[in-house]
Amino acid sequence: MTLLEMSAQYADSAALIRARIRELRAEERLQEDPAAARGLHRRIDDLTPLLRECRELAVLTARYYDRSYHKHERYTL
């Protein structure tokens, strides 16, 4: 698997996570039970860092060999 293929997979994963977060937010707004709403909010909080990482890795893997790209500090060795 090439880095460009990995980039596409990360972008696809980010899109799925983003869609799920939107669904959970809509469900949270409609929730009448406070405990259930808190559970949904916790799930959103768990998914948010995954979304950020997928987005960052999609960019990193797409531009890894681009000399002008300054790599993200979190993912350098």
C-alpha cells in the first residue's frame, strides 16, 4: 500500500467519523434523558481526537514526499 492510498483511507475514515459525530450531536439535541445525553456527549468527545488524527494523517501521508511540506511535529521521528 502506498502513502497516497493510505491518505485516501484516512480521508475516508475522517468522513465517516465526521458523519457519526453529526448524527450523535443531532441525537443528543433530541435526547430528553440527561444521563443519555451525557453518554452521547462522552461518545462525541471520544470520537473528536480520532477525527483530528485522521485528518492530520491524511495530509501527512498525501504530502510526505513533498519537499516544501513542513511535517506535523506530532508525527515526526
